[in-house]
Amino acid sequence: ASPAGAHSELRRSVPAAGAVLDRAPERNELHFNERVQLTALRLRRAGGDEVPLPRRPIREATSETVSLPPLPPGDY
């Protein structure tokens, strides 16, 4: 069998990676180069503690919008 590229790429996100915000976002948008099925998403504080995210249906799409819980100031 010949090699195949099996990895999708995250092309952009809103807020952007490394962004410094005045207040916590209400959602996070993820935009990929092809259709993906996200089966798990994790949000972690800089120290490694995981922030629970609401459940969402698994679907195939090139973008995904994730509602975020209220987040206290800090690095995520």
C-alpha cells in the first residue's frame, strides 16, 4: 500500500492560538482543512487542570463551535 496523509489540520481558531483577551470567550470556533469528526475536546488551565465542557453531538464538518462555561481569568 502507498502512504496516505491521514491527519487533518486545524487551520484557524477563534479566539486565535496565543490570543490575549480582555474577557473570557463564550465559545471557541475551530476550522479545519477538511471534514473531521471530533470525538473528544479538552480545555485545560495552564497548570493542567481540565475544565469540563458541555456535551455536544458528534458530527462530520470542517468547522466546530464549542460553547464554553464561564471561565475565570487565567491561562488556558
